[in-house]
Amino acid sequence: MNIEPTKVPMKGGGFAVVRKAAQGDAETLRRIYDAVYEGRYTLTIICDPEESRVALDREDIHWLVAEVEDRVVGSVVFSVDEGLKLAKVFGAVVLPEFRGSGLTEAAMRLGIAELVDGRGLAHSVYGTARTVSPAPRKLLKNLGFKDIGIFPNVRKVDNYETHCMSAYFRKGALESRVVPPRLPSCMKPFFSIVRRATGIGDAEWHDTRLEPSSPYAGGWIDFELVCAPEFIRRRWKALKAERKLKMQFFPFHEPNLLLAAKDGSAEVYIHYCAADHHAAIIGGHESVPDLTHLLNSVVMALDAHGARFLELLTSAYHPEVIKKILDARFIPSAYYPGLRWSQGRGHDYIVFTKSFVALDFRSIAAEGVFRDYLREYFSLWKTMYIEGA
């Protein structure tokens, strides 16, 4: 990132300097996150000293800090995949005595202006925010982010947290997508919220009836769990290079857990965080003809391993695949227009999720569109788990 140290005004008076983080900031940054999160921050790029050291020198990581009178008081991190034209913003934090000063918004605005609107390294940047207060969402709204989804019970540190997802799009990006997406008709209410939030056009609809399979059907694929992160990453990269993976897309994540079918019929690669019980299906390969059965088997294995929330991504142009995912009782949580770019066109993706615990929305402060996403999520949950299809 080519951002020079920039002087920014603080709300309430005074000035701060936003600059690129340096190796000498690493220990100070960890102390800030520890102070704000009371030692419970889960992202290893921040809380692991070696990972932080490496990240501060990586070309795809753009780490900004805010200084007041030569004291680092805040931080925000951008990760960029130039091949996908996609960026992620995360790790925004500011010391309690500087909350309300506008420092986080100023740092994020500078990063977006450089990476997306300026150099065009990404056509969009996304972020998630906690919903225990409306402040994080208001910050994203002030920066021009659009509301694209919500994730009930996504993290558990002290208690289960619900997060919202928003994305900022470069001018013209939404108009340069592959259209129309092709979706099952049961997703119309969900997609109507996405359209209202982003201004995109309608989908091509396919009449398909939800047929959620029984969780008691049995005959699950018997998986062995391999917890050897370095081996898993090497094997993952080798299989990608040999083009032997049928699923292989989940940006900014690498697998650290492998589910290997004992009969050799499938390998499913997972990113799993034991600290907050969050898992994501990164990809894999399989000879199993029934995707719904495979996903149900994966859920059974991860549940036994301690996972409490599971995500997967799928293209928005294959309604027969989307139906199989829905039949495995995964619920659409977010819709990302133009998430993945190739040959100058943006491809839409759907984020599906499954919560393994009872839904509880009492402690959240979701408003407007995010409350609509919650209502639709719960409506689909009732259809799948209570009312039948």
C-alpha cells in the first residue's frame, strides 16, 4: 500500500496520523487487541507473534495504524487478492478512550480510496461487523458499504454472536457482472432483500421444491479427521495444481482440517477455528453422487469435532447445486454480487450457513435491512426444521 502518513482530524478536536504499520508496531498492536478484547481475540494474524511478523511484510496484507501524539491507538487490516479483484477489511480496533473520535472510519476510508477507488487492486471490499450495537454498521454505511447478509450465531467466545456482512463496490462493478443469476424460486424473498440493498437486477427463477433430507436417515459417510495443518495445506495446493478439486474456492482462507472418507470416496477440506467453533468448507473432491448426503455427513463429523457454525460458498448460476445445498438444511445468509472476477466479469456467489445451536437474537441491535435478513433467515429455518417442505 502506498499510503503516506496522513494527518486526519478527530471528532471532538485534535489530529491523528494514519500510516502503514511497521514491524516495530507488532507488540503494541497485540497489547491494544488484548486490552480491548480482554485477551479473547481469535484471529491468529493478530494474536500469534510469528504470524503478525510475517503479515506485516506481506504484499497482500495492508495494515494501517492510527497514532495520536506518537502513540498507536488504533488498527485496521486489509487483505487483497488481486487475481480475484477482491479485498477484505477486518481487525478494526481503537482504544476505549478514543472511541467516537472517527479514527477507524478515517483509516478505512484511506484504505478503500487507495486499494479500490485509486489503484483498482480490488473491485469490492467486504467486512463483517458485530451486532451487539448499531455503531459498527453505521460506520460501514457512512463509508458507502451495502448490506448483503447476516450470520446468526456465527462466533462463540463468551456468548454466541450474530454478525452482519456489508460490501463496498467500485463504481461500475455491479454493472459488469455475469447476469442473470439462476436461482431456485424458494430464494425469492431472500433475493428481494439483496436487490433492495444493492440495486442489482432480478434473477432467472427455477421452480424447485425444497426437500430437506431427514437428519436421522443414517448411512453417513464415515470420515477420518486429519489435524495436520502443514500436511493439509501442502496436499491442498498440490491437488489444486493438478486440477483434481471439484470445489476449491473460499477467499482468504486456507484449510487446516481434513475430512477423509474411510472408503476413499471423498476428501473435504475445512478451515476450523477451535477458539470460536467456526468452520468453513474450503473445497475438496468426491465421487459421491449425492451432494446433499455428502454435506449431511460432513455436518455429522464436524458436530462431533466441536463445530457450532459452518459456512460454504457456491456459484449463483447452478440452481440444481443450490437446491442440493438447501436440501441439506443450509440457509442462505449472504449474497455477494461480483465476488469473484475473471475475464473482466464479476461472478455472484451465495454464502450458505448452518448453525448447530438454538437461534437466539435477543442481544442484537440489527436495524433496517439486517432485520429483514434475520426475519427471512428464521422463516427459512422454520420451513426446513419445523414445518417441512
